Amino acid sequence: MSFATTAISGAKTASPHGTPGNKKIEKGDMVLFDLGVIYEGYCSDITRTVAFKSVTDEQQKIYDTVKVAQQKAIDASQLGTATGEIDKAARRYIEQAGYGEYFKHRIGHGLGIETHEYPSMHENNKLELKAGMCYTIEPGIYVPGQGGVRIEDMIFMTEKGAEILTESPKELRIID
């Protein structure tokens, strides 16, 4: 593993880096998984959020907002684009949806031999994307007392543009 796997549910998902607990997962809980492995010396990193047995309209709206925000950040991932613009693309969408105060972290980070490498993909970073860069795009919405959603994929920048390395589906899955 490239880092300790995180599996959190319910209200604990309202923290971007929540700690697991002993509470039994209940119907209607969101369950967030953050994990990665090392392959040929390089780290991977993925986050997916699922619902257990059912989902409210608000949970679905939050999930859909995060999913669209992530796609906006992926679409903004073009050669020569400042990494801060990628953060802003997702952040603007989340703010317009009314959840701006609940997106509490940067859009992503570099990834390679270490799980968290340069660059830090925050809104003020002016570093331009270049071919060969590998990074995450991981917007999230975390509502205290209610729960949260994060969707994270790995991106590799090629001469032709952004290539998504993560192959896991992004549709909200409701697990029985």
C-alpha cells in the first residue's frame, strides 16, 4: 500500500481526513474509501464514495456536484495551464452550487515515488502543467453533522493532454 487505507462512514465523512471508528454503518450513510498501492516503485491514490442502502436527495446533489466539479478540473487540465486554474475550475462550480464553504482542501497534489509530491494543486499555484506530470484531482464537499463526498482520480499529463489513469466508475453506487 502507498499509504494507510481510509474507510470512514456517516458523519465521519464530513472531515476530509476523518478517522475510522467502531460505529456500525447504517442505512443512508455515505462511505468513503481512500487508498493506493505501489506499483514498480510508483504510488497510486484513489478515493470513491458510495451510499449504504439508500441516498437522500441532498446526498445525491452533493455527489453530483463533486462529480461535475471534478470533470471541470479535468477539462481544465491542459498543457501550459496554471495548476491554480484547475483548483479554481472545480471550486467555482462547487461555490455556484452553494457548497463553497464545504470544500476545505486543495484540488490535488503531485504523485510519484511518494504519495504526496510537488506540486500542491491549490488555487494560488501558478506552476504550469507540463508533459510528464502526474497528479490527483480530488474535489470534495464535507457538511458537518451530515457527511461528505470525495472523488479522486490520478491524471498523467501527456503531450496530447490529460490522461485519466484511474479506471474505477464514478457513478454513485448504492451498496446493499
